[in-house]
Amino acid sequence: MLVMMSKDSPQAAIDRVVQRIVDQGYQAHVLPGAVRVAIAVTGNEKAVRIENLQALEGVLEVISVTKPYKLVGRDWKPENSVIQVGDVKIGGDELVVIAGPCTVENREQVLSIAQQVKKDGAHLLRGGAWKPRTSPYAFQGLKEEGLKYLAEAREKTGLKIVTEVMSPETVGLVAEYADVLQIGARNMQNFTLLEEVGKTRKPVLLKRGMSATIKELLLAAEYILQEGNYQVMLCERGIRTFEDSLRNTFDISAIPLVKQLSHLPILADPSHATGDRSKVAPVARAAIAAGADGLIIEVHNKPEEALCDGPQSLLPEHFRKLMGEVEKIGAAVGRKVHKSIE
Amino acid sequence: MLVMMSKDSPQAAIDRVVQRIVDQGYQAHVLPGAVRVAIAVTGNEKAVRIENLQALEGVLEVISVTKPYKLVGRDWKPENSVIQVGDVKIGGDELVVIAGPCTVENREQVLSIAQQVKKDGAHLLRGGAWKPRTSPYAFQGLKEEGLKYLAEAREKTGLKIVTEVMSPETVGLVAEYADVLQIGARNMQNFTLLEEVGKTRKPVLLKRGMSATIKELLLAAEYILQEGNYQVMLCERGIRTFEDSLRNTFDISAIPLVKQLSHLPILADPSHATGDRSKVAPVARAAIAAGADGLIIEVHNKPEEALCDGPQSLLPEHFRKLMGEVEKIGAAVGRKVHKSIE
Amino acid sequence: MLVMMSKDSPQAAIDRVVQRIVDQGYQAHVLPGAVRVAIAVTGNEKAVRIENLQALEGVLEVISVTKPYKLVGRDWKPENSVIQVGDVKIGGDELVVIAGPCTVENREQVLSIAQQVKKDGAHLLRGGAWKPRTSPYAFQGLKEEGLKYLAEAREKTGLKIVTEVMSPETVGLVAEYADVLQIGARNMQNFTLLEEVGKTRKPVLLKRGMSATIKELLLAAEYILQEGNYQVMLCERGIRTFEDSLRNTFDISAIPLVKQLSHLPILADPSHATGDRSKVAPVARAAIAAGADGLIIEVHNKPEEALCDGPQSLLPEHFRKLMGEVEKIGAAVGRKVHKSIE
Amino acid sequence: MLVMMSKDSPQAAIDRVVQRIVDQGYQAHVLPGAVRVAIAVTGNEKAVRIENLQALEGVLEVISVTKPYKLVGRDWKPENSVIQVGDVKIGGDELVVIAGPCTVENREQVLSIAQQVKKDGAHLLRGGAWKPRTSPYAFQGLKEEGLKYLAEAREKTGLKIVTEVMSPETVGLVAEYADVLQIGARNMQNFTLLEEVGKTRKPVLLKRGMSATIKELLLAAEYILQEGNYQVMLCERGIRTFEDSLRNTFDISAIPLVKQLSHLPILADPSHATGDRSKVAPVARAAIAAGADGLIIEVHNKPEEALCDGPQSLLPEHFRKLMGEVEKIGAAVGRKVHKSIE
């Protein structure tokens, strides 16, 4: 349910509506907009029922939302959400590129790659300290040690950090270091984890699960927003299909579809989608052309020695070339690549 | 790597081999078998390398295991694993049926259904106290209150309890009440959770993820065994495909495939696979015919009022009929349905 | 649209209804039933509109059929269709097994396998004379020569022949030799071919396409019935999914689903579904347990030398064992295996 | 097998090599290249074996091709194939756009849309005279009458015609009217049809089947080339996956993958891939950005009255806008949109 109030409603009027909602056992999410104030009513029940809201001062309209998601939808918030990480704004006019190694392997590696991608124009640094691995015998990440190296790389380069959090009990620890909390594809429906990052006020990068529908992706994001953390960016990273030439099938249509249904930014991860270095740039260009707000790209200085996902990592020279291509495609769709303040 | 020792090796000889393995930074999993003692060597590294093991007393052979999984495979343990829950043995000659409501809704509901399924021949009681739901606005379960009702139902009926655990930090709490810890499909690759249940010594029912390959299912189980908990039963519950007539596509071939590759029991969940009451019995019969060790079936006394998954729940009379069919199909493949000791 | 007439309507009354339908440019499919005469009205238009039918003598009811298929559905024909091939009845109480080599390779091979499967209890002989092959460089079949060997095998064994027809212009030729015309999975939506076999009065075995939904399978069958050939049996042979352990994913739920929606018989082809000899028997048992009317099984006397699909072909001894299993599972679901009259 | 000869080999030397190949029962496909003359040897056998070829005059090298396809691969022909239709060249530097209605509905409709898309910059006219329809009761096309209207539209606008051929026996008829023969997704593995269009010398537009792998698409094209028709362009039109928000999942990675493996042009059909007008332009831009050689777009002047696929057809104003976007994206990847000679 959405309660629409006139833009110039006094705070007291808004508070009265919120109080009425809370008194009935629901939660109120107030969103002041350019034209109106929208208050979403959510709660663990099938049908929200609050009487007489329309009679309260300032209430223009009470709208029943039939979509299963409320807060991530454009009904509540028609304009795009813009998420700020340092001086980088994601979801606005500018295109944003997150780059770095799949995994933090050691101090030298992460510092060297960070400096390289910074020089080549990346805006945020990615790198995994905890790695969800299909096999228990694969390298699982440096954990807190990895976070420390990432923090050092941030200090040296100014690049804010995007890193994955894998379990509810490490959210606090990871949030101490990270600027953006990443939820990986395998955890897209780890609801306890979603709730936990929802309780922080850190931006979240939520990757689509490998067999998740768009509706399920939006509902996973809704878990985070419902906890009060509205800074969520989504990420298409390929889905699992019968086609086995590449690792996953990048679902390009997901980009305009998410843009239509939701106000949240959507990024593209062509590295995990393709698993093949030579396909990263074409899919990255395609994603920007389709309207993605940015990219997350794996870059490694020695892919042949990478502990994880070497074959899909770009070399710095490829990454530099890709940044040029992103600039051109961006211009063709009316968007500029963000220029970091030095 | 597998170290095969002669069956009559003295304990001291086995201990020396284990010590050598541990000294090199690996873990040793000793499995006394009918013919030989098998010691699996595992560790977080790509290639295990231990010199001179073959020279130790009692060592017959050192085998390199090329499959990605070690402990769940038949190389380490050729004979079927049998998991005991009370007087019920899963994975042996007998067929086992787990039944109960999708969700614990209230005390009366769970007690009533428990008594009903007990009377109709079920061997274990299922029921969700924590429910992973796609939407944050759907009923999420009664949590600890639900566990208490399950425990009461166990007391009244003698049926041991199978219930889902959704997050690492509730494993301890759920394990206090449950006899079998269930990991749901969405959490099949929640590796932190897998490790946590691996640290308990409770039997685990691990459901296949909706887009997981058989290899990934076996590797998820390997996470649990690797922590020392060898009591894992797998469960096929349908995969996600293009076919949309039913909720999921039950992968019948998964049953003989798992049986060939692994010593772990495999159950079938036709309720979640089909999402349609009228298809539960045919798929259940098929699963038994294909070699499944048992079934997990949703039964509800008032499906039209169920808070979750009503359309797929059997009525008690359907369940009774199904038990009769399972008995007949079981006989056709040389297996008896377990008869509980009253 | 269905026109229901009283069972004892005089032929003249039925003829008048048919005439009225034909006069309006539609086709009438008359089906005398145990309780009523059902006349389906079909035509190449979205909505059939015929006025005043209800006023005609003998007309009980005019029913609008909202399902996209008319003639294959149970609305028109509630009872199961039984298709007779020689003394073999498919879709009735008895289970039927079609067996033989994937491909007719030479005279000796087909005669030898035919005699073997006959001895072991098969009811019909399968064998491909035209083979649809993914690569133009693979063996494409012996064509008419192959048909002649099949005919000779029929003469020697009494087994009627099931063989694939690949293109509209060979329907006539194949129909001269074959007792059942098979449409392969890749041709399930070759509509010209469907129409052509629909014009014959030979029984048709229509295989599900590898990415066809059940609805599409039924509509493909509708193409054949619409031409007046009502002797169609369907066949589940596995669908294409992300799971790559086996060749296809056998969709076991398709069997009860087809049984619910359609009066046509449904067979199972576990050989093509699994592509792996060791999985054929478990999936075959499962299919019978789920309600399939029969099986189509590849048998080869020298699978290692087979020109096509060797790894999935059963040896005669496996086939014999499978026939025994089918008998037992059949008994468990109340069906007998057909016994051919010697 | 590939036989590489020096570029300046005399014709007699080439003829001698071809003769040797033919004498052994194989087919020879001679391809004079910029650097060398490549002769592909094909035949219906697993392994081609011709002795002493290397000893013949002009032969530089005999290369064994391990890929399952020979003629469509870049081994035989490293440079891109360019297919000429009138003054339009597909697969070269320029981008080509095919536009028109899904189905030819009547004379006025096709003439009106043809003139409109011509004005807006389309290079070829599409329109179906035979329509493969899932249901036998859906509109199946005007057949030859439709071809005549298309021919008239060509006369009036100068736009060459792309139209589908559905069965082997109509190839001759369709080829009398059409400039490009289209093979639809459902017929991608209708091998008889592929052979038949392979025998013509008309350019062929081969659409990927909805569950075909890239390898299968290339092998389907190989059927056509193997018959001597080398003018084949491929078309990605979406594959069938679990995601059901849109009709199909456009496989964007297929474009760089096909470009890497094959010299044949690849087009994109965003209309059928998405089934939703508002997603056509984003996916079209993406395809061009990923390296597609052109687009095939459904345009209708009255989509709400269209007999087929109305919801996915662009209005002329959308199409005009899209042409502008294609131009910009093309420029960003170094390609110009073809300008037809008036």
C-alpha cells in the first residue's frame, strides 16, 4: 500500500500518518519526492488494511500496490535511485566502472592491480576476501587479512572498496572495511544475510542468482530495503541455461527490464557471465548500450597465476582499451563515464 | 588422495599414517571398511602431496582421486551409507517416508497432522519453523515457538523431527530440538551454513539447489563431510527449466546418478518438485522405482487454509493411499517400507 | 467449440449438424462416445461462431473450449485413446515395449536384433532408416534399403515396425513399409511434416521436442488429428536443461500431466533421455511407475560398433532383465505387459 | 581435412588435387583466398583419409580439422564472408537492417509498411507468407499470394525481400520470389529443408533454434554450405530458458562467439527475442555494440490489429528512432549503417 501526501505537507501531518500505520502493526517507509511524499506501508501479512487513512491531513491518495515488491518498484519511487560511494554516484547520468582482481591473493597483488586500474580509469576497487567456492578444497580467501590489504589499497589509490560478505555473522566485520557490501549470486536468496546487510547503512551490490527470475531478484532487494537500507544496486551476471559454450548466459534484456520495473541502479558483470576474457569487452559494450549504469570487471596482472577465475580476467591493457570503448558507447546512449576527482 | 590400509592394521599403524597426514597440514578421514581401511586426505589446496606414505606399515595403496569430491564418493566408501534416526535407518534396505506440513502454523495443526501421518505409516515428521520465502512480506515461520510444537509432536507420536535451518547462527538452537537438520534448496551453496551443520553431529538432509548440477550437489555435501559430519542424506526436489506447467522439473535421472557416484542416501521430494497435489503420487512412485531411498511429502489437514504451499499438500487420505502405492512399488524393486516399532 | 449430441441421435441429425458446421467454413470431427456424441468444430480462425446450432435436433449442449487444443484434449474425448498396431494395443490396460537398434545398419544386424528382442518379449520393432544427424558428416541412414530390411525383419518375427519419417515428401514411401510413423524430437514443430502424416491413416509416434512445453507437444499432435488422423501416441524423451551429467533431463512429471490433459497414449524413451545405458532401466521403471503406457528402448547386439548412439543401447541381456522389471512395476500399478499371440 | 595450396597454383594443379579428392569419394570445396587457396574435403564418413596429397604440385600443407564443422569455420576461411543482396552487403563494414511486418496480411499492409521502412532507412524487407504457428488454428499465412505482394512491394520500393520457407517442396516456389530464404528457429534442424536451400544459390538467413547450442547452429549452417551454397547468414533470436519475464532470453554472447568461430555474418532479431516492443531498441543497440552485422526488426503500422506478434512490433516512429540509435552505436564500434543508392 502506498500513501501519497502533498509535497508541502507539514512534518506533523506526515508523522501522524506514520503513527497511524505503526499503530496498526505495519512499517512506514517515507519517501519525500519532487512532486509528492510517498509512504509505503509494509508488513508480514498478505493484505495491509488500515482504515480512514484518506481522511488524514495531507493525504492525497491511498494506492494498493499489486506487485509483490513495494519499495524497489517505481510506484513508490518513480525517479532513479542514485547511490553515492565517495564522490562516485551510481545510477545517475554517469557510468561507473568497478575493477579489480577476483580474489585478494596477497598484498603486492592487490596494491599493484589497484594502482593499475586507478590509472586506467576505474572508479571503485573490487576484490574478494571471502570466496564462495563450489569445492571445499578450493582457495577460500584471505578473509580479514584480505580486507586489510583492500583498505591499504584504498588508502594508496583513493578507490573505494567493493567486497563480498558471505555470512550474517561477518557482516559487521566486513562493513568495518568495505564501502560497498557485495552479495554474491549463490547468496541472493540467503534471506538472513539480506536482512543483516539491510540493517547496516552501507551500500549493497546484489548479484542476481544463477537461476533467479527478475521478480525474485527484485524481491531479494526488497528484503534489504525493508530493513531500512535503501542503497542497493543490482547486478546481472549471467544465468544458467543449456548453452555451454560459455560459463553462463548473460541476460541482456534484464537490463531494460529492471530499469522499467525498479528505480534501483543495475550494473553488469561480463567477467562472471562469460568466463572468457575475449568475450568480456563485447558483452560490456552491449550492457552499456542496453542501459546499464556501470560495469564490474575482473582485472589481473598475471591471470595465468590467478588463484581464481584467471581465464576471465582482463589484463591491464585490455581493461584500458575497454574503458575507451565504454566511453564511446556511453556517448552513443547519452552518458558520460565518471571522472574521479584527483 | 586415498590411503588404503589392510583391514587388520593395528590402531597404532593407522595413527601413524594419520599423524603423517596431519603433520603435512592436511586432514585425515579414517573409514574402516569390510575389506580395507580407507583414509581420505583432504585440505584447502589443489594438489595434496605427501611423500613416503606407501612405506608406512599397513599401507596397501595410495590412490589419487581425480573427482572433485572425495568423501562423498564411492572411491572412499564403496558401500551405501546408512543413517540412523531413532529406529529409522535411511539408505539401507528399507524405504523411509518423511511427512508433515510445509510450515508449522500452530500447535493444534502440527499435533493433528503428526498423529495423522504417524497413523498412516510415516516414519519421520517434517515441518518448517523457519521458512525461506521469496517475499519479505510472506509468513516467515513461528521460529523457536514452532520448534517447541514439533518437539511436543515428537513426544506424542514418537516421530523424530526433520526441520530446516536457515542461518549459521541458529544451527545450535535448531539442533537442540531437531533430529535431522534440513538445508533448503536456496541454501545449498550457503557454504558458511554447510560448515556449521558439518560441525554438529546431527544427520543432515541436504536439498539440491534449483539450478545445481549433481556435481555441485555432491560438492555441497562434501563441505559437510569435510567438517566431520558424515551423516548426510541428499534430496532431489526438482530443478528449474523452461517447462512451466509445473513448479519445477523433477530430475528422475538424478537418483540413479547419485547412487552411482555417491554412497550417501538420496530421497525425493515430489511435493516441491511438482507444486501440484495430483502429480505428487506419480512422481513419488517413479522416484521409488528409480531407486530412491525414501520420500519427503507434504501433508496438510486443511490445504485450502495452509499458510504456505497448500496446492501441493496431500490430504491425509491421499497420503494413506500413497503409502500403499509406495509399498507395492518398493516390493517391485526389492525394498520394504520401514515398519516403526510401536 | 464442442457440440454435444445425445447418444441415440439418428445419423441424419448428426449429418445436419455437420453440414451446418461445414457450411460456415469449419471442419467437424464427430466422435461417438459411450454417453454422448461429441462433435469438435475446428478452423483457422480465432473464434468459431455458428448461430442456432443449439436449436438443431439432438443437440444437448454447445461448449466453448478455452484450451488451445481441441481434439487431443479430454473435453472432446474423456476416455483414453487406444491405438492398435497388429494385435498390440497402445494406451489401454496393457504395457507395450518397442525395441530395436537406433539405426538400421545392415540386413544381418536388424534381423539378428529383431529376433533377439522378439524372443525377449518386445512387441514392436524400432529402427531408423533415415537418421536426423546434427552433423552433415555423420551417417544419415540406409534410407529405402533400410526400410526393406525392416520389412524383412517384420516378416521373420511378426513384429510390426516403428520408423522415423523426416520429410513431407518421403511420408508416402515410409508409409508403404512402416506400421507406425515416428516423428523425431527435432521435427516436432515441422508443421508441414505433421500435416503430411496427418493425411495418412497410419499410427504416429510423436516425440516431444527438446525444448517443447507440454502445451506445444499437444498442439503439435493437434496438427495431426486436425487432418483426420486420430491415431497419435506421444513420447517423452527428455528435455534440454542446464544439467549436463546426462544427455537430456527426462521430465517424469510430463507423464501424469499428459495423461490428465489428453486422451492420447504416452510412451517413454529412456534411451535418448539419458544417453547412458546404466540409467535406462531406472528411468524406464520410473516411467511405468508414473503411468506411462509403454517404452521405446534401444537395443544393440554390438553397441561398441554401433553407427549411432552405442553408449545408450542396451545389450540383449540388459533388455531381458528390463522386461522382467517392467512386468513387476507394471503389476504394482495395476497393468500387465502385453503378451503377443505366437 | 583442409588442403592448403599456394596462391599462385595453376588451375591445373588445383584441378588435380580436386580430382584426387573426388576419386576417393569425397567432396572438394575450393576457396581461393588472399594468401592461399584452401580446399576443404568433406564426406559422410567419420575420418577422411587420402594418401599422398602432400606430394601433389602446389600443396603446401594438409591440415586435419578437429572441429565438427569444416566449411563454416575460420580454419577454411579466416576472413569474414560478405553476402550481397542487391547493393546491400551483409557481413562487411556496414550495418544492415531488415525490417517489415511479421506476416504479410494483405496487399495494402505490406506496401504501406514497405514504403514506410524504406523511408526510415531499412535495407531489406521482411515479411512472412508462410507462418509456422504453434497452433493449427492460428493464421498460417497467405502463402503464394503473400509472395506476390512482397514482390510488388519490392518493385515499388527497391527493397529486396527476406521471407521464410517452411518445407522442402516449397523451396522452388519461394525462391522464385524471394531474394533471401529465411529458415525459422523451429526448422533449424529440419535437415531435409537445409539441404534443399543448400541446393539453391539464394542467400539464406538461418535462425538459431530455441534450444540450439552455438555448435548446433554452426552445424546446421554446414548442411547448407556442404551443398554448395556458401551464402548463409546466421541470426540470434533468443533461446528458451527458465526466465519468463520476456518471451525468450537473447543470448548476447552468441554474437562474439559466432564471430570468433565462423566467417559467416551474424544478425540479431530483438523482436522475437523479447516479444515486447519496449525492449526491442535496448537489445538491438546491445547487439550492434557486441558486434552484430545487422538487425531484423518487426515493424507494423497497426500493431494492435496485427494477425501475429503485434505486441513486439515497432511502430514506424519507434523504428525511425531506432535507426538513429543504431547509427550512433555503430559509429562507436567503427561501423556505418549502409546507405542505399536511391
